[in-house]
Amino acid sequence: MADLSVEIAGLRLRNPVMLASGILGETGSSLVRVAEAGAGAVVTKSIGAEPREGYPNPTVVELEAGIINAVGLANPGIAAYVDELKVAAQAEVPVIGSVFGKSEGEMSEIAILMEEAGVSAIELNLSCPHARNVGAELGKDPETVGSVVSAVKKSVHVPVFAKITPNVTDIVDAALAVANSRGDGIVAINTVKAMAICPETGRPFLSNGIGGLSGPAIKPIGVRCVYELYESVDIPIVGVGGILTGKDALEYLMAGAKAVQVGSAAYYRGIEVFGRVVEEIGQFLDEYGYESVGDVVGIAHDEN
Amino acid sequence: MTRTRIVRVERTDVECSHTVTIRFQDESLARPGQFAMVWIPGLDEVPMSFSYIGDLKGVTVHNVGEATAALHDASRGDKLGIRGPFGRDYRIEGESILFVSGGTGAASLMPALEVAMGNGIRSTIVIGAKTASELIFVDRAISLGADVRISTDDGSKEYKGFASDLALQVLQEGSFDRVLTCGPERMMKTVVTACLEKGIPVQVSLERFMRCGMGICDSCSFGGLHVCVDGPVFDGKDIIEIEDFGVFRRSADGSREVIP
């Protein structure tokens, strides 16, 4: 049986399959349930300084090969979320706190409170594609990415990951900024900026019009981004985007990711998907004679 | 087929002063207790249980806010978006079922009552409302041939008290091997507690704020379960220990709030 454990920026994970931010992470009890379903780590919903209701419904529309959402970073604010983190601490896996904010100062303050509440790492949301003045609004500018990462790194002791956006000309620019600012790792990709229009009503389906596309449609985009990032930066990469199965995860690992995140698949395969993807990775590694997850990381770059 | 399709309002039926049923053609296969996300273009999208599950489907709307007010004003030919059917349905089995409905809860229970009567299951339904003029689906239940018992909080028709009070009395009188309930959550918790004490399997339909309807956004989180995919119909024994049951729900920003 292949060794499924991985180490990433000093975090020991029992397996490389994490819950992606934005999915099932608004409440501590859901984070615990995802851990029980087999995830190697769980990432919270992105948390801001104040309570935020997000956009009115519809906030989600299902398409043929994916889902577009514009929830609008709904969250109860860090003060209330600390109670959810107390519940989440019952999970037997690392809890990673996702943070969004308008400035490096605001994000640092939230990160400090997250660390005090016991998270094992911070993930900076520099990539939400549908909210004003936060997320990708910061993440599209590599200089801002660098200053946010530097500021948060100085504020906390736990590892700091930056989740970056594919909605730029070259995703490598932001990744270099993360690496040069001593960020501990990169999470890629966030959703792809997208829209769907209802022909019968002549309106976009979502109240916000534009949203972020997730699900099977974006897997090839994510895999390409991780492949490019692996050639450009030396810090660890966590791959995310459209992973439904173990083989999907293996594409990301072979492109160069040390771990992966799974989100929308909880719709396609139910909450049990986390354990299933882990099993499928293990079966694949055994069948093809690999001894550990690490044996496949980045092998798509090897010259034949 | 759960992706959004646009339907046209075929007709609206007034059920009582504050509640209407909207009927529309939709050929999706819905089972009793399942719900749809109903999109009012330009305004909102809200979860609604099906009150009719054939091809001429229906949702029954209590006028409580902006979205439901717009549904009240809907007229024939208006366009609505429908996603679903979503969620777990009622399991309709046994020889004798007691249905306990409070307020608009009757909407979710009516298709289940129809299936039960169609399967020859002896069925009694308690229909409760605040006052006589707010009772819904009484005639529909009678025409199905069910034993219909009515409660009103103010005593303006038949039994005076909550539907749960009358239900406990009916449970004493007769023998039932299943109970299905939908209505105000505290009322349902009373019913569930009584049924579990008597060892009668009970199913409960819950209501929460929802966004995705498909188990990913966590808006309807309920003690690690999700009302949209693990419910809305739950077995009473599976939720009686959950701290939120009958007490807390989640607001749009995800914070916990007390159920009014």
C-alpha cells in the first residue's frame, strides 16, 4: 500500500486531499464532517473583518460541465467565526484559515485572530473573482500580492499560503511575488471568471451577473497553471480546480502540486468524495508501482 | 434534470388570506417532500417544497417577504426559473400514518398524503393554523378521504391549541406506525419528542435559508448535516440530539440566530 501522507510547508497531512475554501466551510460542524469523510486537511470559508451577507440569490447556477457562483464572500466575520473554529478543532486534521480583506493590515489582523484560534496555516484569498476591493482585486497586481504576503508572514508563525487567480495574463507573476515575499506555498487556481445568461428572460442567471466557474470545465486550466507554476517557483503548490476523481488529482500532482483541494465535487459525488478520491489515488499508485504520493509529484515535467 | 429551466405560471389558487399556490408545467420527477429553488427573475431565488408533484406542479407560498410577495402577485404567463427537485423525500410506508401540519407545512405534506391514500395506507392528518381563516388544504385532504382533524391556536375552529397538542391527543386515541410532520420547528420538536418516547418512527421536514440547494455552500448547515441534501426530510431520531433543532438557524451571513 503506497504511502499517502505528505508534508507541505511543514504541515504533515495524512493524505494530499484537502477541502477547498468556499465549500462547506462556513460552520465548524461541516469542517468536522468533511474531515470525517476522509480529507487530509480542511480550509475554512474565506473570513473577513465584519459580518457580510453576500449577494442576493441566485448565487449559484449549474451548467453542463460546471457551476458558476457569486456568493459574494458571505461570512459571519472573524469575531463570530472564532466559535466555529473551536468546533472545527475537533477535526483530526489540520484546519487552514482562509482570509480575505481590503488591505494587508486588515488581512494580517484576521490572520492573527485565526492563529490564536488554533488554525494550522493561513490561506490568503487573493483570487475571489466577484467581490469589490478584495480577492482578485488585490491578487491581480503582483506588487500588492507581495506586500500582503510579507505583512501576513510578519504577523503570524503558522505557514502562509496564497491562493492566486487564473484570471490574469500570466499567473506566474503573482506566484513569483508570493515566493519573493517568503510565502510558504501557492494554491492554484481559484474559479475562472464567467457568466451564463438565461435566454428566455434575457438576464444573467446570477444576481451579480459575473461569477466564478468551478467543476470539471476548469480542470485543464488548473492543470496547465500548476504545470507553469512548477517550472517557475520553488515553493510548494497546492492544485485545485475541477477535481472529481483520484485520476483528476493525479493530473495535478504530476503537473507539480504536492497536494490538492476538492470543492465542487461535493455536489457531483456527495460529501463522501474526499475519502473516495484518497482511495482512488492509493489504488492508482499501487497499480502503477509508485511507493508514495511524492513519487508522482511533477513527473509530467520529466524528459522522456 | 435539476438545472434551471424557465416555466410559465399556469394559474394561481388562493388558499387563504396570506397564502397562494402557483401551478406550472414541469415534467421533472419530484417525490413527496422534495423542493425546488424558485427563481423570480430580477428579484430572488427561494427554496420551496412542492405542494403538487405531477406534471402540473405547484408551490404554495406564504406571503412573508419581498420574494414571496412577488410570487403572490404572479399572474398567468409570468416566467419563473425552477431548479430541482432537490433533497430527500418522505418514506411513505406502514399501515397507518399520522400527518401533523402546522401553517404552510401542509404544502409539503399534501403530496405525501396523496401517495399514502393511493397506496391504501390509513391516514389521519392534523391541520393546524393560528386561526380558522388561515387553514389551508382542508378540502383537499377531505376529498382524498383522509381523517382530517383541525386545530386553531385561537379556537376559532374545532380544537383550540397548537397542532402538536392535538397530535399528541390523536396519538393517544389511535394506533399509528408512522408520523410525518412539517410546520413550525418548535411544534415539530414536540411531535418528534413524543413519537420517540412512544417508539413511533417520525419524519420531519425542516426549512433553512439556502443558496446552492446542492450540498456545497454550507448556508443550510445543521449540526454538520445539510438541509438541502441530507434533508429537508429527516428521521426524527437522527436529529433529536442536534443542538440547533428547534432553537437555532443560520442567517445569510452564516451566523447562528435563534428561530423566532
